[in-house]
Amino acid sequence: MHGVGLWTGPARLVNAGGTWEGRFSGIFASGLGPVLTYWCTRKGGYAGLSYFEEVRAAHTGGGWATTGLIFPGSPPQR
């Protein structure tokens, strides 16, 4: 069976320096797997920074392939 699904929801990551909070959205497509995008802002330490991350299913060996960036300011408006 082939198909595509849309995923969206809250995102939260907590570590010793504070908390990243935001949203994610993405798709799951047959033969491609999930492709998700996260936009989060920092609470606590490092306040005023934002985080972007793209997550894809790795093409070899299973697992995930991620690319991310921490930058000053806010995520783009929707």
C-alpha cells in the first residue's frame, strides 16, 4: 500500500541548560519515510535563541539523519 500522511504537534526538549519549546510538522510518504521540521524557542538559559531541525529517515543503516541550526531571534511567522 502506498500513501502519504501529515504529522503536526508540539515539540519539547529539556536539558540541563533549559527547555526548547515549539512545534513540528512533516509528512510520512511510502518509500520515503518521515520528513519532519521543528521550530523551537529557548526558555531559561540561552533565552532569545531559536532552533531549527530537519529530521529524515536515514537511507542506509536505519535510524535518523538530522540537520539543525541554533540562531539568535525568533522563528519565522507562520
